[in-house]
Amino acid sequence: MKLFSEQIEPVLKQHCYSCHSADAKMVEGGLRLDGRELARRGGDSGPAVVPGKPAESLLVQALRHEGGLEMPPEQPKLTAATIAHFVRWIELGAPDPREDAIALADQWPTAVRQHWAFQPIPQTVAPDKSAGTGAVDSFIQTRLAAQGWPSAPAATREDLVRRVYFDLLGLPPSPAAITAFAIDPAPDAYEKLVDRLMASPQFGERWAQHWLDVVRYAESEGYEYDRHVPDAWRFRDYVVQAFNLDKPVDQFVAEQIAGDELAPQDHEALSASIFHRLGPVRRNAGNPDIALSRNEVLTERTDIIGVAFLGLSVGCARCHNHKLEPISQRDYYRLQAYLAATQEKNVPLAPPAEQQAWEAETKRIKAEMDALKLVLRTKTGEERVRMQAMLDAMEDSLPPMLATIPATFNDFSNRTPIHVLRRGVWEKKLEPVGPRPPSILVPSEMPESPADSSQPRTELARWLTATDNPLLARVFVNRLWQGHFGAGIVKTTNDFGTKGDRPSHPELLDWLARQLIDGDWEAKRIHREIVLSETYRQASSAPSAIEPARLDPENRLLWKFNRRRLSAEELRDAMLAVAGRLNDEIGGASVMTPVDPQLVDQLYKPSQWQIAKRAGEHDRRTIYLIAKRNLRLPFLETFDGPALLSSCARRESSTHAPQALELLNGNTSNELAPAFAERLVAETDAPLGPAQRNERIVQRAFELAAGRQPTTKELLASLLFLAESSLEEFALAIFNLNDFAYVR
């Protein structure tokens, strides 16, 4: 150690650190010499220090100016005595007391490695079940029994059918469906209802939205240009179909991560790979190729893999070792290395002749535009304004994009070399890294994969979906649980790390995860287990539960069902449904509906907003409306629709004045209220007196909107309202009922 401290380290600091340390403006050759492990790992050319073998140590060769290597560069060679010190030091095994923070970060303490989420998923056995109690209930009841708390009574059949319809389909049940279930005496009536709903194509539409939130699905790139990603809606349709067909979760994940590698000719797999194109992209004044843009794209793609599939905030390790979680900066860039060769590729679907015609017409118009731009430079005043308008019109006349799949592919000739970046800055490259999962989740001796692996994302997908990965199954079933109960067993659904929320029922979470894996990753089995449970079928109120309400106000132990407000999409779809206007067409290109012109004018290119010409398209389910980052539909934004810029782990459910104003004065409610009124007239068209007819209208309105009959007080208030106001105003008032906007 004395030789190192007196002879070696001073030379390194004086002659080497300016190019080969964390303080270097640019780490030359990917080599750092300011740490023991870093020096031994070396840089782009290989190991700099091989303990005991000075002849194989590139550092010695460079000091001797051998093999084309020269250190220090463009300076006289160090003295023979100094070089001899380095040779002797390496012969002695290169003893080095320095510690490398990046290298040491991979060696996590035992206590950290024992965090519950990083442990293998055990074969959990459900507690002893009483007669008629399912496995889910046995876990819930065990916790409640330990507290001495009873469950809430069972929900009424009317409440239950409305709850499960919105939960599984995102739509209200018809009055006929409610009545049929309420009077069905069969002991398995509810089971048959659940199976029928899960077999409906509307099931996928409802549950796809949950996943689209997680992966921050949008069809435009955001930032100032907000360029549309051509036919990005194919990813949305892929997700809808995957949920409807009960595509195994491991396949669902693998296709999104590596669809283009697994089946490069399969349109479904290519549509899944649009996953990598969903993040916001800064196009830097139209130049998509500069290094900074590439770095931001890789960052987006790496971060979403961490939160969506692992439930870990890996993005916090981009600039430094994670301050709260066992994720090193090297871990972050190793994960990013799986994506180093991933590039955009728009796969055309049109026949070659049609493509050629499109290209010829596009080329012709762009040539005319280029010529006009040259003239435009010389013009000023009104003439310049007139010519600019001509140029804008020519741009709008470009032929519409042909059908395409905005997929990805591997371009190994243009692969981005991945280095650890000092403070995440692209220009400050430190040591190079290859693909490898986060250290906390794999054996410490696991090597990095070669940087030029032929199918890097397939390798990542195999690791993510391996049965010994402790996170994917837990994270996924927790998302399903949250979708049914409003909060996950782990409340922080995107954060299963050491600082995330602890599971309220850890054994239940592991049991569900094991059921998913052992059941061939079929998610509908998990849905069924949950919605058939007595826990799910509880009432949303338990007036006698004073102690649970005081000690567990968030209802984490599920002593009742959580009453919830409909999501923005459910609320709009329900208004369309009860008004008789819902267009139930499935899939296809997204729809742009009329919005305030002032919002459109704020876009960088207002002509992007092309309203669907067929009016019936405006009444499609909300999932089929375009998800544009720079123009969020006001109705969805008011009712807590996500911002589309980052992963939405859980929808907020706020209550504020603009929501009431939107339902009373907004375009959506005021356009649908007349249709609702017309439906009420049509469905009560019978030879009745005015009083009787108004009473029947009120009853029908409550049946359609709230799934029940009005109370005596509601009936009297409604009749008084109708005596003084129009039927359209009454229909609008019904849209504002709590029992329309909430599910018990």
C-alpha cells in the first residue's frame, strides 16, 4: 500500500485524472483510473490493470508507448524509474485502497437484499377457509378477525350489478339487466353474470385503459411540435384485444418489450412494440438525430420499463446512485443497454403501387414548397403574409399518411454505445456497460451480456417474465387489485422499493402472484377470483363500524367496499349510454371531436386537429378519442384524466367546483341532455295523463342513470322541477346526481 500511496497515486493524479476520472470533461476511451475496480475493468480497449500481470496490463503498455498507446498523450514518456514503480506495483497484485462508489453500489447489504419485494414468490397457502369462503376472503377475514372487526353486510343486488358492470365494462347496466339479475333465483346467478361480462368485447376496452395509463399512452410526441405518431392507435387496439383474449401476461409483456425481435413479420407483435414509441420526444427544431435527442429517448424508454414492469423508480439513478433505493447508476445504464440498438421504424401496410404514388405526390408538393420558401425569404409585409398562407395551404394539401405500424427494430450498425454518464450528461461519458438486470435482483456474480447481443430486448423480456423474477407477477396482480378496489394491496403501485408502501396483505399478494404464474399467466382467472369474493361483494357502507372507521380511515383492511367516483372516461361513456347515443364500434383510427377553437389555435400546427366528419364518430367510447399531449380534452382533464407525460400509477379522484360547472354548463352534458330527454319521451310514450307521464319519466330517468327507482323525496322534487322547467333541464340535472357519478 505504501508503494501505491507514495509512487503510484501521485502520478495518476498529476498525469492521468484530467482525462480518466470522474472530474474529466470527457472520459477518454471509456477508461477511468480513479477507482480500483474501474482501473481493473478498463475502457474501450480492455483491462488497464491486470493484477500480477504487468505484460497484460494496458496501463503499462501505454506508459511505455507500446502497441500504439501513449500516456500521457502528446507529452514525453515518464521516466524509466516511474514506469518501473508501476510494473512492480502490478507484480505485487496491484494493491489499491481506493473504493469506487459505483462499483461498491452493486454490493448491497444483506438487510437491503432481504426487502420483501426482492424475495422469491413463495408457494403461499391460504388460511383455513370457513364454509363458502374463497381464498381471497380467507386472507382478508384473517386480518379483520385479528382486529376483532366484522365485514360490512353484502351489497344489494342492484348496487352489486351496477358495480360489477362499471368495474368490468366501464358502462352502466341497462334497467333490464338490473332487473334480470335482481330476480334471478339461481345460486350461481352472480358467477354467470361475471363470466358473461368478462367475455364481452367491452371488457378489453375498460381494462385496456388501466394499462394505457401506466405506459403513458399518447399518439403525439408532446413538447412544442407535438408531432403525431402515425397510427399509434394500433397499440391501443393491441392492448384491448390482449385483455379480451386473455393473452398470457408473460407474452403480453414480452411482445411489448421485444415484439419486433420475436416475430418481425407479425403485425400484432409489431403493434405491441409501439410501446417503445409512446413517450414524449423533443425533436429539437426538427432534428431527430442529434445525440441529445437520442439520450432523451433512451431515458424515456428505460424509465418506463422500470416503473411499468418492475415497479421500481429506476429513473432516479440516471444521474447518480439512487438516494433511496438499491439501484446504482451502473444498474440504470445496464438496463438502458438492452435498448442501445432500438430505433424507430414505420412499417408500411399499403401496397407498393400505392406507396409509390404517395411518395411521388408528396415529393411534388414538397418541391413546390421548397421553391416557394426561397421566394418567401425575399418578401416582406403583406406579400410575405400572403405567401406564408399559400405555403401553409400547400402543406395541408400533402396526401394523408398511408397505413403504417410505428414499430421499432434493431439497427446494430447504428447502435448507441452505452456508458455511465456523469450526472446523466450525454457528453460526460464514464465507463462503458453492457446489458444486465439490476444488481439487487440477480446474483452479484452475474456478468453483463455482450453489448452487441443479437436479440437484446428478447433477453430482457425473458428475464422479466422468468418465474424467478420476484417483481413482475406481484406488480401486475397488484394493478389488477387496484383496478377492482381503488387501491392496491401495495398502495404505491409503481413503487415496490424499500421506500414504497408496505403491502396491507403480503400473503394475499404473494398468493395472487403465484396463482398468476402457476395458471399460465392468465389474468382473467385473477379477475374472477377477486370479483367473486365476498370482500368484493360487500356493501360500501357499514354504519356500525365506528372503530374501523377511526383506526383504518383508508379502509386498507377492506372492512367495507370503497365507494368511488367514475373515472373521466366512464362518466362520459355513461352519459352517452343513458342518452342512447353511444357508438359501440370497436377499434380503428382515433377520433378527434369538436373542441373550443381557442384550444386548437394554441397548437403549434392547428391543422393537426381534424374533426371527424361523420357525427356518429363523435359518440365513440372515450378510449377511442385521440390522446394528444398538447390538447387534453377539457372534460377529461376536469375529471382527473392523466397528463400523458409520465406513467399514471393511479387516477386521482378530486372534488372541485369546475367539475360541477362542467356537468352543468359544459358542452358534453348540454349536447347529450336533449338526447336523454328524447329517449325518456320515447320510452314513456303511452296513453297516460300529464302527471302520470311525468312520474314515469322520472322513474325511467333514475332507472337509466342511477340503476334504481327514485326515493319518495326524489320523486316529489323531480315532479316539482318538471312543473317549472323543461325536460332537457331535468335530463341535465340527472347527469349531476351523485348516484350517477358514483358507484357504491
